[in-house]
Amino acid sequence: MLSYSFYLYASCGGVPKPLCYTEPMNKYINAQIRSFLEEEDMIAALANISACINENYDRLNWAGFYLVKNGELVLGPFQGKTACSHIPFDKGVCGKCYRDKASQRIDDVEAFPGHIACDSASRSELCVPVIVNGECIAEIDLDSPFKNRFTEDEQKEMEEAAKDIADAFLHHGWTLQ
Ligand code: SME
């Protein structure tokens, strides 16, 4: 695997990152996310991944995680405004993602029955389950203040990230309690 630091160095022609902002980073987002998953502490890793997504995807008003704990979804590391701390499995886009164990790419959240508006500015949402041993253990959740913000390619990128997070969860022996 090409490491993120090598990518930063090489893509900047040998100039350290702070001096080089010319390369679009988006296409390397999964490589960056994998590099953050080398971190052994789960919260530290997920915190940097939420920041990484927020930096690389434009037009977001929220990017972060919900973790499955004690029979509900509990707020995890995120970037953005304050958000709902607890979401029941039968509520919202996040609840549907959990129940279906399937990504929810919602072009217009106002047309989604039961959408939970943590931020009234939100207009579209992408929620992707992290599946470990057949169980949804967490979700990546992204919100945008623009309708139709999320593309099929971005859904695939976040699904690849979710798979990498699931692999790291097992590799590091992370737990959710
Ligand atoms: N909109 C989500 C709630 C979480 S916030 O977007 C951060 C939902 O409907 O489940």
C-alpha cells in the first residue's frame, strides 16, 4: 500500500505538505483513510477520518460517525455542528441504514419520511454502514446543505472506507463499550 505520507511527498514534487496545496486530494481519500486506520486507538482514528472526509468533500455541513452501543446509535467522532447524541434503530436515515445494513443516499432529506434534522440546513445525506461479522457496528454519516450533493462514486468511496474501518476494527481488536 502506498502510504499517505509518501503520496503527500511525491504528489508535491518533494515539497512538504504545508508548502503545497495544488493537488486535488479527493481521489486519494481512501488511501488517506487507510493511513489513519494504522492508529491503534479507535476514537483517534475515527476523529481523523471524520476530519479527512470533511476536508476532502466540499459542500458538507456534517461528517462523522454513529456507533452502535446498547441497542441504539450513539454519536461518535465528527466534524460540524452539534448533533443528536442518541438515535433509535427505528428512526431517521441512520436508523434505516442500520436496519437495512445498506447505504442510504438521500438526494432530498425533506422527502424522506422520519428524517432527523440535527441541523435544519441539511438537504441531502449519505449514510453508510460499517459491517463486522455480518453486524452493523457503526455508520459513516455525511450531510450537505445542498440537495443531490452525493454521487454514486462518493457512495462507493465511503463504502470502501467502511470496509477498511471494519477490517481495522477486527485487526486492532476494537470494542464499542
Ligand atoms: N439525519 C440523520 C441524523 C443524524 S445527523 O444527520 C448528524 C437521520 O435522519 O438519521
